[in-house]
Amino acid sequence: MENVPALLKSKRFWVSILGLIAIIVSAFEPTLATRFNEIVPAVLVIVGFLVGGYSLEDAVTASKAPKE
């Protein structure tokens, strides 16, 4: 339970949740359901790029931090 506040502050977590919501909405919305097979890969690519970008940003920030 001690990791929950850190999880709620994580950009990667919120991007993943929004991607999941987008996929669920596209599955159940009748106008989007016809394009479901196109929407899911697009959402996964976008989420993957964002999560990878945030991870790269964190790695660069950590490498620039002063070493003890």
C-alpha cells in the first residue's frame, strides 16, 4: 500500500489507464466499434511511445543527478 501514492503520481500509469479507457470505449461505442481493429493498434503505439518517452526522460534525469 505504500506504493499507491507514487503510482497515482506516475505519468506512465495515467497514460496506460487512458489508453485502456480509449480501447474500452471504442469497443462499446457503436460508431467506433466498426473501426476497433484499427483503433487498438493505434492506441497501443501511442501509449507505447509515451511510456517509452517518459522512461527515457527519467533515465536522462537520473543520469544528470549528482552522484554521491
